[in-house]
Amino acid sequence: MPDQPSAQPSPVTWGMVIDIDRCTGCQACVIACQAENNIALNEEQRFVEHRAKEWIRIERYWEGTFPDVKARFLPVLCQQCSNAPCEPVCPVNATGHSEDGLNMQSYNRCVGTRYCGNNCPYSVRYFNFWQPEWPTPLNLQLNPDVTQRDVGVMEKCTFCVQRLNRARQAAAHSGRQIQDGEVQTACVQACPTSALIFGNWQDPDSRINSLARDQRSYKLLEELGTEPVIVYLKRVDASAPPTSTAEPSAESRPFEMEGRWLG
């Protein structure tokens, strides 16, 4: 038999850099994600029941005591881990990795065991406890490029894969590769302070590669070995007291932020 041609490795590994120093907690990214990806409405009762779905959320932390109080904001979304703990626990292979480095979810395979959600250390996977509904006229603004998830399945951030596919097809039609900055996720496009930057890690000249070399860079829960593709840049706080140069052990620090260890 003739030798089969070997599969060519993908020239793309999508990733993101999030600059905490620029984030104001406005939640424009949250609203943009809801609209772009047909995420069900989060009414007050859903938050009370801890059943709200937000593919990207803004975590808020308070420092100090009144009146000297500071609010800190941390955008959290699926980290698209290269060593994702959610993938091996799925009994029906409904979650897996794409060739361009995305942690994907196959809605038609999901049987709702929620094992993946239990095994995600970032709490960024969401289960549909109810059939999503959009009252008129909100049903008219649903994105036709995005699947509407039914009750009983898990869902999560996809890095707006519909936009990535569209850009890939346009680039292939022109006989070229996707250029840096050519495609943006909804959250990145909506951010008024450019705190979120999207790009290709395999492009050495991409903006995210340049930003990731900053000494402020870190990854969420990096010590768990999940190998996230999202890099965070710590906030610059001139008023913060000097910190020790000795880093605490991995067991005592879930993540770092604002130039200090939070744990």
C-alpha cells in the first residue's frame, strides 16, 4: 500500500493575554460574549440559585478597609488548557482538543454527566439546567452562526470559534495565513481599554508573544500543570507596599495578582 501523507501540523495555536492593569471591571466583555454566543439570559433568580451562565466573568476583590478601599478585577474564562483536566474524565468524548489548540465541546455528544465541570479548577464550564428562552424581541438577535444549546448539556467559552472558522476560510480562499489581529473574539473586540488581546502563539511577531515576555506575566493556577494558553499581566500599583522577593510555595498560593500573592 502507498504511504499515507502525514498530517501537517497546524500553524496556529490561539491564545490570549489579559492585562489586569487595564481592566476597569465594566463587564463590556461579558455582555458582548452573551450576545455573540447565544448565552441564556441571567435573571436575578439564576444568580441566587448559582445557576447563572457566563462564559467570561469578572471576579472582584476588595483590598483595605473603608474608606481606604480598592477594588480589583480579574476576567476569568476558559483557559483552553493544553493539558485540560476536563477532557479525560468525559465518558463519551464530548470534550477534546482541536488542531489549533482549542478545548472544544461537542454538544450533540454530551450526556450531561458534568464530570468535566467538576474537574475544571477554573469553574468555567456551565450546565444547562433549563431549556434556554429568549423573550420577544430578544429571540431576533440570536447569532445564526452559533448553536443554541439545549437543556442537559455542558457549555463553555470557545474563543468565538465561529469567527475563527470564518477567518480561516477567508484566508484559505486568498491562499494565505491568518494575519495577527485579523480576527478577534467578541470580548476582545468589546473591551474599551484593550485589556484583552487575542492572537496566535505560533507567530513569534504576534502582539501576545510580545506582551507575554513582560515581567508581569503569569498564568492562573499554573502550578496545577494544566498549561493554560491565557497569560495574565499583573496590575501595577504604585501605592502597594513592597513585597518580599521570596515567593511562597505552590501549595499556599492559588494565583497571584496585583504584584502580590493572593491565597
